[in-house]
Amino acid sequence: MFRRREPVPFAFVAEADRFRSNVTPPPRQRASRAQLLGHSLITLTVVGGLAGALLFGLPSLQQDGSGPGRVHQSEAAHR
């Protein structure tokens, strides 16, 4: 296949991966104690909510052996 030798528009995009900037970004500021405390409280709240939902949801996920054909022990004692 014949290739063109003429420059293509936006050729600088192809060369962008070779370009290195001499400008360094400013250093990141450290989070303050209040911000760290806020992040940790949010994390603890989310984890506590998930754990609580799991604890309250587990009894409803367990399969009971009592079906329509089975009789509970308390009902059997009254007969």
C-alpha cells in the first residue's frame, strides 16, 4: 500500500507521548487533623451500617426447617 509522506494535521498528538515538561506540579497538601477525623468517621459510619445491615439481615436469609408439613414444638406440646 502506498503511504503518503506529507505531514498530517494534528501530528503533534502523535508526538505528545515523547514530550516531557520541565514544569513540576506543586506538592500535594497534607490533610489536616479535622479532615482525617472526618474521613475516618465517614468510613466507620459506612462500615458500621453495612455490618448492621448484615446482622439484621442474616436471620431473614436463614432457611427455617418449619414448612407447612412440620409442626412447631410449642404447638405439639399443646396437643
